[in-house]
Amino acid sequence: MKPCSKLVILIATVLTALPCCGDAPATNAVPTGTGQLTSQPAWFTAGKDELGHQIEYFCQAAQNGKLILTASNGFFDQGIRATGTSKLKDVANGTKDRKVNKEVTIMAFNYGQLDGWQSPKKTMRWHVWISKPGELKAVLKLKANRKNPAAVIVVTFAGQTQRAKASDAKALAQGLAFDVKTPGKHSLVVRAETAAGKEVGTLSTVTLHGPAVTKAKLLRARWRPAAVHGGYRCSKMDDTDMWVMVSKSTSPCSSYSPITTPFGYYGTSFMANQRSNGAFNFSMWSAANLTTVQQAHLLALGSPKGEFSGFGHEGTGVKPRGWIPLPSKPKEVVQCLRVERTPQHNTYYGYLLDPKTGNWKLFCVGRKATKPGTSKRARKARPLWPGSFVEVPGPPDRQRSGDLIRNVLRKGWCLDKNGAWQRMDLLPAGKTERQNKGWGVTKDGWFTFKMGGMEHFTTPKGDIRLPKKFVNEAKPPYLSPEKVNQLYKLPTTFGTISAKAASTSATVTLGLKDAGTHARATVYYGTKDCLTFAPRKKHGTERNASTLKAGGTWAAAKAAGAVKTGTNRITLTGLSPKTNYFFRVLVTNDQGKTWTFQTYSFTTK
């Protein structure tokens, strides 16, 4: 074909696309320019939330009736990935050295596309404020996977759904039309109908245009919301030796939200179905450079399957592993923590309520040394009051769920000096300045920790108080005297323990007030006190940092086999004469595992 023929065809094509005189403006033509990408982000207010807080939005205004949705200004489910680098520079993303806004750091990236799209359940999401109702078209720039010709793109906006084959480039380029009837916040959600595991394709941009976009704004928020922190107190008390907390989630997505304690974390995490994942965390932090006898250590576990383990990420310490304490994965989790304090150390007892039986069962017991010093102030333990936080871990290319609201609700009671249970009625909350997180009290008396979403709030620092009608409401059955007695029970109750040594042997007398069912014992011994650190394989997170030191575990062990309630004797042989030995005993039964709470010693003759 001659060059002039190509020019004639091109002119004819352009003329065909232009509207005739008297026609309405064509909404198929995508406006020129870079849309909101060059618009400096700004704040605007719009109404109040259910707790009465003023809502603020962070947004970029459309330019020339156009919004460009990219891999960096939207959100997506875990599994989808942001990859590559875009030539479309967004002023709202800032740089690695400069925050775009002192309150909100969105991200310092300009990703090129979204891929890893191979599940019909995973979605990509952008949030838009519509000021003027009318037609809106969404033009998708998608590189479809040719090996998946059956994949269908499903786009939802303003309560309407449009579909097109991923391979139908013409339909996607012409745009999927939506008739927006009401102003306000709307979410554009993109998903795919595809066989699980089959890649749909790579999405670069979604361009919005049309009358409804004329004064529209793209709403922005952090890709991963800032964690929300707080604590719980009782206005009638300065401290307590025991508390009970109830936790639940109202979120359609998972989050990490344990309770914080003087020793570390204690709690469960909730899944997207609003149920506990069944696991529990009892992380007792300890500095890796302490000597063995100064280290935090675990004393008892509530299952014979339990493992005395540790961790080495974000610090070091000990924690139990090896079993799921809440296999029913309840929607409400009830837990208890109590402390026994001495000048030398503080011993923490963690219990869980079995939702099937309504009985308390032990989860873990751990001990931490008090801070060195002789004054009462130096020896005094931190108050036992529980704290809490909600967070979402993950890097910006894989974790982009800051638009989803995570809401964890809690209520609790604490034991006063007279043995009476008091409701925790204060939540000391922090100050927020245009952040998508907050605290409050629900209409039915739960303290709430909320993070994420497109709504931002500015609130002062101060105590949030529980209304009196909830403070004085009836206490739950698990706080009855009969049930509370269960919070002092261990798998094994020890009696008198002693040792009588000869030249190369020693006989350990193990007294058991309650051995439990199918009990068996092991004596761990050596010339150094190793607390409850028996030889074990380090957990994966301990490879780089661990409190478990070389030479810091018991040098020898004698499995005594079955033991019973009453007096049991175990003989240790092959000892060195005139040597001082230390030992501890570990009893395992159907109820769990229990170490003696102290180290004993003897000297051979």
C-alpha cells in the first residue's frame, strides 16, 4: 500500500470517530493528559462516622475529566503483586527521601503493573469520590495471558457490574460503562473469573472518564495502615494481679492483634471469617546477651504436645509451640493472665477458656527476672494492665490492604485486692492527626480498636470511658468462684523434692501432690544451672538471634518413666566425685508439661 493511501484511511478513521453536528459529546474518547497524577493531594471533610468523629479524606482531583488508576494508587488482596516501574510519575507518591504529607505517607514507589492475578477471589480496588452523577467509563489496559482465553474481567462500580473477556482488547479499550446516580464515595473493584492457579494477565492502568469524572477525586491512604495502639485500665485500681479479657473481630479480613503484657505478647489472631485462627502466642521477650540464669524461661504448658521453644525475630525470647489450643476457632476468645511477684522474679500464668466446656485450661506459664537493683522501685514489676494493638505486616509490593477496615473489640475484668472482679472501664487512647485509625466504645459496651479504610480522623489524646450501665452489668459465668479456682491449677502439683548423693551417684526424691494422668518424669542435671533449657532444635526465627546459648542447656538427662502421686525416687549414675550438681525435673502427663519451678542442687562425696 502506498503512503498516501495510508493517510487517507487514517483521516477517514478519525472523521468516523468524531461526533456529528448536534450529537452529544462522545464519552468514548479518552481525554488527554495525565489525570490526577499531577494534582497535589489535599484534604476535605465529609460527615461523621458511627462514633461521632469527623471524617476527612485525602484525595487528588481529576484533571480534564480523567482519573488514572495505577499499581501504586490502589489496593489489592494478598497474592496479587505490584511489579516493575511506571513512567507515569505520581506527585502524591513522594520519594524515598521525602514524605508527600506530614500526616500521611502513602508510598515512595511508582510500580508499573499488577500481576500474580490467578484467583477468582482476589480483587484490586480503587476508591473515588463522585461529586456529579452521570456516566463513567473504565478503560482497562490489560496484557492478557494467551494461555487463559476463558478468563473474564469483572468490574464493579456504584452498585453495577460489567464484564468482558480478558482477551477482548477492543472491549476493554472502549471502556466499561457505569451510570452513577448518587454522589459520594464509590469503590471500583476489579476481579476475574478464572480457574484457580491460571494467570489472568498483567494490568497496567484503569482510566476513568466521562461526565461523572468531571469533578471526581481519587481517594488516597497508606498502602498499609498505621497500627493502632492502646491499653485498658480500671478507674478503681492502680494495678491488679489478674485480669480476664474477651476479644473478637468484626472485620472481613485478617489482622495481627495480640494483647500486650509486661513480658511480651499474649493472644490470638483473627482470620477473614472473623474467627480465631486457633493458635495462641505467648512471647516472653528477653535480651540475648543475658546470662542463662537471667533469661526469661517457660515453666509449664497446657498440652503434652507442647514444645518449649523460642523466637529470634524482632527481638529474642521464649514461646510455646506445637499445638493448637483452640481447635474450634471461636469468634470470641476469652483469656486470663495472672502474676505472682517476688523480689527476684515475676511468674506469669496464662489461661484460655474452652468454649465447648466453659472451663478454664492452662496455656503457658513463664518467668522473668526483675530488673537488677536493691530498691523497691527497681524490684517492682510493671503493672499487669493489658494493652493492645492491631497491625498488618507486609511489604508494599505484596501487602496493599490499607483500604480495608480492621476492627478488634475487647472488654475485660480485673481482680481487686479484696478478691472482687471489677470491670475495666478506661481505654487510654493516643492522639491522631488525620490518620485512618481510632478508638471508641460500641453501643453494646465493647472497646474498639479500628485501623484502615479511606476515612481519616483527628482526635485528641485522652481516656475513653465505658458508660456506667456496662460497668455494673452482670458478670459472666466464667468469673464465678468455682470457675476462678481453675485459674490456679497446673498440670502437675509438686511436693517435697530433694537429693541424696554418693560418690558417683545420687538419688532424687520426687514428691508429687498431684501427678496427673499417665505421668512420666525426666530429671535434667549438670554442673551449671540451666533453668528450663533442655537441648532442642532451634526454631527457624532463632537462626540469627537466640537466647538459647551454646553450653546453656542441661548437659544430661535421666528419663524416669512413669511416676505417680506420692513419693518417687530416681537414681542418677556416672557422676564425678566431689562435684556440685544442679537439677530440675520435668513431668509430662495428659494435662500438659510442668517443670519444677526452682533448681535444686547436691554435691557428690
